[in-house]
Amino acid sequence: MKKTYRADGWMKATEEDNFKEGCLPETARQHAGRDVFEADTIKGCIEKICSFLGVDASTSDYLERNACDELGRLDVAIMENSNSTEATKAERKDWKKGNA
């Protein structure tokens, strides 16, 4: 019997973050979708999720498995720019300087 790993749906939470002041709760937003990700391995399923998000799956710094003690939950935490894509190294430097 073949195993298949499946992730049903996703939720994205965002908020602006000022390097000096921290997160700005009044800017918090949530989005959700019903996309389904399937693969023969957990690693393959995670790679599909990361591809959907435009995140490098080999960088485990972004990933937290069983987040908040919820079995099967995967949290992917990245810093995004105003275009909702992963911030570049230069953009992160600007943010730390207060220029973003």
C-alpha cells in the first residue's frame, strides 16, 4: 500500500514590522486558500508547499514542523517585501537601517 502525504489548505498571516518598534498589530491581515499539496514523502510535500510560497525548501530556518505543538502543522516564516515576495538581503539591510 502506497503512502501519500497531503496538506489541505493554508492560512497566511502578515503584519508590518518596524525594526525599531517591532510588529505593528494594526497592520495584521490574514488570507486563506484551499490548495492541496500531495507527495509520496513528507519532504516532497513540504517542497511543494515551499514552491507554492516561493521559498527555498532547503533552508530549514524558515520551517517549523508541528508548530505550536499541533501535530502535522507546518509554519513557514519569511520576511516579505511590499510585493509579497521574499525580501532580498539588500531589502533586509535597508529594513534594519529603518529605510524600509
